[in-house]
Amino acid sequence: MSERTILVADDDASIRMVLSQALTRADYEVFPMSNLSTMWNHIARGDGDLLITDVMMPDGSAFDLLPRIKKARPDLPIIVMSAQNTFMTAVRASEAGAFEYLPKPFDLGELTSTVAKALAERDSQKKKDLAAAPNDEEMPLVGRSGPMQEVYRTMARLIQTDLTVMISGESGTGKEVVARALHDFGKRKGGPFNAINMAAIPQDLIESELFGHEKGAFTGAHGRSIGHFERAAGGTLFLDEIGDMPMAAQTRLLRVLQEGEFTRVGGRDTIETDVRIVAATHRDLHQMIRQGLFREDLFYRLNVVQLHMPALRERADDVADLAQHFAQKFTPDGEPVKAFEKSALDLLRQHNWPGNVRELENLVQRFVALYPDEVISAETVRQELSVGEAAPQLNNSPAQSDDLGEMVERHLLSLFAKAQPELPANGLYQRIIDEIEVPLLEITLNNCNGNQIRASELLGLNRNTLRKKIQAHHIHVNKQGNGR
């Protein structure tokens, strides 16, 4: 069976069956569809090498959807068929970018011949694009394992589209590398790639960072500031750690994605958006939706196509290639690139890599910087890995992060689970705040040697506020440290 897949959309089941049989005999795989909604779902996932669609469908006219399809999949050939057989139908099909228009009834031989021509023209264009594309050595992604092949297949379908992408995966798996590759090898590569990490921005500044602000919009806004949406115009906006976006900013972002325009904070002028959105998260957004921490409607706006980055422990076959890649990356020009003993590579493959590719990258950088030998031995690897494992960690589980927000989240989930089928006792908010506040104050005071003025500055609290909190929590302060 040919790997070529044809999407066939017609509301008449008998016509769909005839077309499917004819195309199957011509050695094509066929996805028959009865409405526009199903058609778009297939196209949004990157399915199909060619689309054949009737104009009139139960849920609307195909002409209304074709501009959206051409924008998302400009390389997808489209054959339009219709029983209306009017000149204007043919004109509209041409204006919509259809490869061919076939009035019903048509000869099945003519159809299969047209399909073959459309696919041949698509192949010719792909060869031209491939010839102009960078070679494998310039590609930013390394690895030939099964899980990475799935990533590559999905990326190949997305490169020449403007579809919104949600990249999921643990921290350190390379989500930003994928986002940048989608931009650098896509049709927006001539525009800017603008990345913003939601977890690194104070919550009250996120809207200003995204959309910009006008002079006087808030205290400290001494002039107009351009936000990331404007900076990324014509290119790609990468929203990293989208799960850390506060609810108010989620609502604003949803409105911008729906309407395609925004205003700066404190402004009145409407600005149209022209960006491709790629979002990423290491959090379980489905769980956050159930907890009321992430908007479900925003999730579906962002999750048009999902791309999951596997953890390094799930792609151990790639460790050797990655290690050699990083060795070459960090070796100064003119110096020999370090190699690895087979036994050293075996040890690297067996490691659990809680920090994923980022952890491996840092390890190889240490090898290059600290060890003069041209060949990295198993003993060297064992020594470095044991040092890393001996370092104090809040959580040794590779599947869990020592991120404070995630630890609090797990603690809360545990509290609710233990209280089932009831709820935890009232006053939960203040109990959780106290549990975090007490060690925060104690450790800060201890490291400031009991100096409350220095501690209040470090914490960003008024000195009187700090004193009240010390009294409320019965924290004993002295110059040698503190205790409760």
C-alpha cells in the first residue's frame, strides 16, 4: 500500500465509497469524511498528502474553510468538486488556491490522473525545498531513537504551517530547541523568534511584558514599552512555561488569540497580531484545568497540535550521539574533540538523567573544561555522576521536580486525597501560607545573622511587618541564628 494518504470529504456516503474504492485501487490510502469539522481535525493534525472536497457540506461551504487550510497547510494540494457546475464555482475554487476543480459527475480515471499530477507537483516542490534546506550537521536536534523519530515526523508536518503548537515534556528535554527549529526551518524564518518564560516574570508584569504598556499605565511606567507580541510580529512567539501564567493574564491571552488583536496596557489603539504561537510546559495542564488553575478554553486554543518531548531516560539510545555532539560543541577551535570509551558510554546510558538533556550537556561541558585526557574513561564518568548524586537534593525522584510550585501542588493534592471523601478542614489558605512563611523567615533571618533590617530588605518587607510576623509565628531571633 502506498504511504500517500488522500482526504476525501463529501456528504454523500455512496460517493465517498466510490471515490475511496477508486483511489484505493490506484494504491492510495483514503480517509473518508462527511463534514468540515472532521476535515479540519485531520488537516490540523497534519494528516493527508492531498485533499479532495465537495463544496457543499452539511456544516457549511468548503470555500469558507479553504483560506484557513491554505494558511495552515500551504503545501497541501486541494481538488475541489461540485455538482453546481457554474463558472463562478470554478472561479472561486481557483481563487481559493485549489489545484484543480472537477465538476460532477466526473470520470474516475480523470480523478486519479489529477491526483497523480497534484502529488507529483508537490513532490517536485518538496525536492526544491530540500535542496535549499540546511544539511543534517546544521540541524539543532540530535538523536535517532524511536521516540525522537516521532518528534521529527510531527515537526515535518508542522514546519510549513502556521498552526499553534503545544510542546509538553519534563524540564531540560529541549522544548525551546524544538520551538526554535519550527521557526528557523519554517515559513516565518525571516521574522523574529521571541521567547518569554512565564515563570521568570513577576505576575503583575506579565500583561505588560506580553502586550506592552503606555506611559503612565502604572507606577514606574515612565514611557511607552513594546511587548513581546509586537516584537515577534511576522515571526514566532514562544510562550515557555505557559502553566505558570496567572489566570488574569490567561483571560487576556485567550481574548487576543480569539480576536487576533490587542491593546497595550493603559492604551486605546488596537494592534493586530501577526505571530505564530508556540507554547511549552512541563506541567500537567489537564490536572491544572481540573484544579481551576488553567483555563480549559485557552488550553484548546493553544493545543491545536501537541508535540511531546520524551525524557532522556526514555531515549537512552541517543545518549552517545548527544554526548559526542556536546563534546564537539564545547571544544575550543583547534583542539581535538574528546571521545568516550565504550564503557563510559554504557554508564551514561544507564544513568537516569533526572535533569534530562540539560544535565547531560552540563556534564559533558565539565568533561571538556576539567579533564585533559582526550578520551573520557568510565572512571571519569563514574566519578562525576557520583558527585552529582551526592549533592543535596530536595527530591531524588526523576519523575518529580524540586520546583517550589510543584512541591506545593503535590502537598495540596496529598491533603485533598487524605481527606476523601470529605474536604480538608477550613482555613486551608492560611495554614499553607504559614507552612511556607515560617521556614522562609527563619532561614532568611539565620543567613542575615539575626539582623532584622537586612532580612526585611532581602524579603522585600517593611521592618514592622517582619517584626509582626516574627511575633505571630513565635520565631526566636538571635545573632547566632534562630530557632523555634
